[in-house]
Amino acid sequence: MSNIPEVRTFDLAPPKSGMRRRLARFSSARKATKRLRAEAATKEAEVPLPERKWGTGGRRGRHELYGLRDAAVQGISSTAHTSATAFPWVAGPSLGLDGVWIGHEEHGGGAFNFDPFSLYAQQRISGLSMLVFGTVGSGKSSLVKSLSIREVLAGRKLAVPSDLKGEWVPVIRALGGAVIRVAPGMKTRLNILDEGVRPRLNGQGEPMTDENWAQVVRQRRMTMLSTVVLILRGSKELDEHETFALEDSLGEAVDATEQEGREVTTPDVRRALDRLHKTQDTTEEMRRAADRLRLVLGRLESGDLAGMFDGPSTERLDGDLPAVGIDTSALRYSSPTASRIVSACCGAWMEAMISEDDGQRIVVYEEGWDSIANEADLKRMQTGWKLARHLGIFNVLILHKVDDLKTAGGEGSQMAAIADGLLAEADVKVIYRQDNAALQRTDEKLQLTDRERAMLRTLKKGRGLWRVKDSTFEVRNVLTAAEKPLLNTDQSLGTEQEETTDAQQPSRGWLAA
């Protein structure tokens, strides 16, 4: 008998004929369901709506809100994001909330805040410079002063290299800063050959070595001497003999004063040029070059310039102060040459006192038309434009109109090209009211849009067209009650500035007290 268990098999698949019958019954049921649903929908559509029982005002009852149809809707409730998306034409672009408060954007933008260093960090502007244009009395000076005040309150610093009208003196003193006054007959002296403040890093971001610093100081001194010579005699460039004579005499003067343990000054350089002129081994061309230079530099020791730049500095600017300035208003009746010399010397001396260790600083060039009228001064300003990011400074140049740039030189000249470069490199331009003649030139230079052109024709005092890179704003500069007395530039005329203070606007910052 076998021990293998019996295996049973089962056929699980139903007959084919039974499957067809089941599928047929399912299909018939599905069709019947669809037909019934369609008939029910048709019957519902044929049922009429109930008739209205109450009047148009609703049911008259205590809690029935009768008469709601007469209620007026006041405004539209919406979020800021929804409004900006649904109504993009109501509010224009915005610079955001970073920065100091300037005033109101007149086309729905609300409060207008501005801070150049923040905008540069966000890569919304590529340079740290600003040009301000406006006719006399349009409010451009008030804008720059209020901007500077509020930036100082935000932790920045302020420098005014040459205050030709003395308008910045009350502002700087109110900020707790220091003002140095320069004028003939005063005891104040500024040595234009001062070394200045030694920075921690050089232009390549490496530690500043003694050798690098000596080269920087020598170049700075040579540039200043060349500037003075160019202004005094009005020539374009130094020739090769004059350049060599000036460099050789500067080096000799520096070596001699270092051995004596004192600062080198312009009289030391003039005496070195005198010795070079009398040296027998010197060629005739070099003697004539040294003679011309020593006569020119002697101008700093006589006449209306005597006593201002011909000795060691009697004043020092403290880099830790919130604001510093040089008051040159006493020179307003001096000769144009003397004024330019003072402006160039003061600007170079102050720049020597500024380094990147000082922190971020606003540098204001008041009466910019005078600063760009001289080639040496203009080139020094161009250098400041290019070193702004390295030194952490924001340059502000104030002009009356775009045509002021033409004072730099004729069309196609090198000076005109430099002036146009200052305009092109300034990503922030503010334009106040312009007369018809100036407006046409402004349109050509800045390539205004139709909207910008229409704005400039209707601007009132205190309102300016701001162009920040590719964005345009019409901004009303609002002054606080405490700022207004400091910013009134028409005091000598016995007039008051136009009221630009909001009645409901509280005072801000330090001036609130």
C-alpha cells in the first residue's frame, strides 16, 4: 500500500457563459441609474422658485435688519499684499523701510526712507555717490542737511570739507561736532602736507605696511603740491622738468624735517626748490623749472593766503566726532584763485584725516559748481568717487542745474569727460525745480521719461524727483519743527522757509528735545 497522500484539484474559474450573463446585468443596471438621475434633474429644473413674501427692504421685524439696503459701504477692507496685487497702479515702487525717514512719496508710496549704505549692501545701487540739482530756493539744501542730520542720528558721521557760506556751522555744532574756521589773519593753520590717518588695510585689503604707508603719504603730498601749482598758475599739466624738480625737492624736504623731528611744510619744499635753483650741477631747464615752482609756492606765504597753509597744523579733526567741517565763509570776498586754493587745501587736508576705520561717513560738497571748475580739484573729487566704497563714504555733490557740469570744461575736453563721469557714476540723482531752459538740458543729459518730465514742470518747493538707479519717486521732504531753524538758508533776507512740517508729524531723533 502506497504512503503518498491523495491530492485533490479544484477548478476556480466560472464557466464563460456565466461571466457574460453577469456583465450584461451590470451594464443594464448602470444605464438605468443614469436615466433615473437625468429625469430627476429635469423635474427639479421645472419647479418654480417660491414667490417673495416681503418687500424690498426685507421683513419688518426687531431682529430682521430691515432697511439694510440703505447702508453705505465706507471703503474696502483688504490686506496690503492683496491691494498691491489687485491695484498695481495705485502705489509705485518702494525702497523699503531700511534707512532714515525723508518725507512722503507723493504717488501713493507712503513714507519715503533712504539709506545709501543699506541700498549698496542690497546691490540696488552700484556706487556711493549722489547728485542734487535745484534752483535757488527750491529746497535742495534743506534736503541734504536733513538727510545728513538723520544719518548722523542713525550712527553715521558727517564731513563738510569747505563750507563757503557758513550754513553748515549750526548743523554741525547741533550734532555735537567741531568746526574749524579758516581765514586770513587768523591763528588757524592747516598743513596740507600732513600725513593723515593711517588705515589698517591698503587698497588690496592687505595689512598696511610701513613701506606701503610711506608710498601713500608721498603720493598724497605730491598730488597736493601739484594741485596748488595748477590752481595758482592756471596751467594744464606740469612738464617733465617741473615734475622731477617738485618730487626731488619734496623728498629732500621730508628727509631734512625728519632728521629735525618736525612736520614737513610747504615753506620747506620752497626752500628745497631754491637750493635746487642755485645748484651749479643742475641743468638750465631744471633751474628754470625750480624757479617757476618756488615762485608759485611762495604765494602761500604772502598776500591773502599768508598764515593759513604755511606752517604746522594748529587744529586737528577728531575722527570720533559725529560731524566735522571747515568754515571758509570768511573768504567769500577773496579772489577766485584764493577761494579755490582754500577749497582744494581744506578738502585734501580733511580727506587725509578720514580713513576706513572711522566708520561710514557722509561727505557733502556744498556749492559743487565751484568745486568742479578747476581741473586739479575735479580730479581729486573723481578719486574720492572711486574710493568711496573702500573708505566707506557717501559723496553728495550739490549743483544748481545740470549745465553747471559744463563749467568743468568745453565739450569734448578731458575735464568735461570727468564731470560727465561723476554724473554717470552717481546712481542717486535728486532733481528739484528747474526753469524751462535748464529743464531742456536736464532732459537731454538724464534722458527723462515723459512721466519724469511732467513731474519736473509742476514741482513745488520742498518736492524733488528722486531717481534711484532705475526707480523714480516724487518725494516731499518733511522737516521737523526742531530742524527748521537750523536749515533756514534765507535768514539774511529776513524770510522764512516754506512750511514743510506736518502738523501731525512728531519730532524725530535728537531734535525732539
